[in-house]
Amino acid sequence: MNDLSGRRAIVSGGARGIGRAIAERLVAGGARVAIADINGDGARAAAAELGHGCIGVACDVRSTADVTAAVAAAVDAFGGLDLLVNNAGIEIAKPVVDLTDEEFTRILDINVTGTFRFTKAAVPALAQAEGAAIVNMASVAGTAGGPLLSAYCASKGAVVRFTESVAIELRAQGIRVNAVCPGIVATEMADRLAGPVEAISPIPFDELIALKQGRFGAPEDVAEMVAFLASSETPFITGSHYLVDGGLTANLF
């Protein structure tokens, strides 16, 4: 298990799903975690269940004021910050001709600009820590296109490029920046994707996933990669993105 003892982290969108699994894995490795989520009650409940000095903070990543306050709360509670996990995100599965301007803009604001807001707010504190890291949640949708997911793919592709650029920029400050690109993971987001996909697919969603990536990913599969990238065991890894997809993107047929 990657040693995260003494690490001080903030995880956006950490009240449930992949974010919750990441928070649990970080705590299991010895870290203290601030869970930032638009569902403040959920964030506080998750932090209470995790214990180990974790805190929960209400935070809408579309709000610069909320993000700034969340980072300040983590720094105040822990005395500093070693790790930022930009996990908060949404997905809307629709044909491009049916997407509204508001929907497209909302996906970009949460998935891309939310990642920017948290990164900008956290860098001053991270720069004071030794071996600091940022892990951004991208997606296989950031490495290849897919039907019904034009906005989501655009947003996650932007996260990958943002990750690479910021990694170069922050290298001199000792902050590593990487991205994780999950395949289809068993979460509520995947549940919402099933209907739209089955409307255009000749086979059921579950069978499609079994064909393309063997099984649904588990949130814990993604959390393990985040823990690896967050640990002191990866000091020379930065500016990269890592697929956690059961071979989905390698599957031609």
C-alpha cells in the first residue's frame, strides 16, 4: 500500500462515488482528507464516517468563493496542504444537436473551470509542502471521442491538456500534476449513461461493457491509481495521464 502517512489532502466531489473511494483510500494510507462537495451534508457525513481528523466542506466548484473557502478550511484544519484531487464532474449524454448552450457550458464550467479554480486556489499552499501533488480526474473520454458525449469528451480532453501544461509550469515549485482516465465505472453516472447508450446500441449496456472492458470498473480501481500518484514513491512522474479502463481504449472490436 502506498504510504500517505501525514499527507494533507482535499478531494472535490468526495461525498460519493469515485471521490468517496479516493477519500477512503487516502485515509487508509494515513492521510487526512478534506471532502469538498456541493452536497455539504453529504461531505460532512462522509468525513465523520472516515474519521482520522477528516473534515467536510460544502463547495460548488462553479464558485470561486466556495473553492477558495474550501482550500482555506483544509489548510486551517491540517496546517497545510500536500495533495489536491480534482474529482468533481458531471456528464450529460445527448446527441450534439439536442445539447443546449446551457448544458454545454455547465459541463465545461464544472469539469474544466472547476479544475482550474481549485488548482489556482491550492497552489500557494501546495508550494509550501514537500512532495506536493495534484491529481486531476479526466476520463477515457478525454483520449477518444464517443457518440452522445461531445460535451463530456471536450471537457475531459481539456483536463488532460490542462494537466500537461500546469505540470510543466509547477515543476519548479515541486508540485507534480497528473491525470487519471477511468473507463466506465460502476457509479450513478454510469447508471445514467445506460439508457442513452442502449438507445443507439444493438446490445444491452451491460453486455457492451463486458465486451469492451471485461467488467465495470470499481471506484476502488481508480482510487488505487490516485493513491499511487499521490504517494512519495512517484517523485519523477508528472505531466502524464493514466488509463484505468480494463483495456477499453485498446479494444478495436
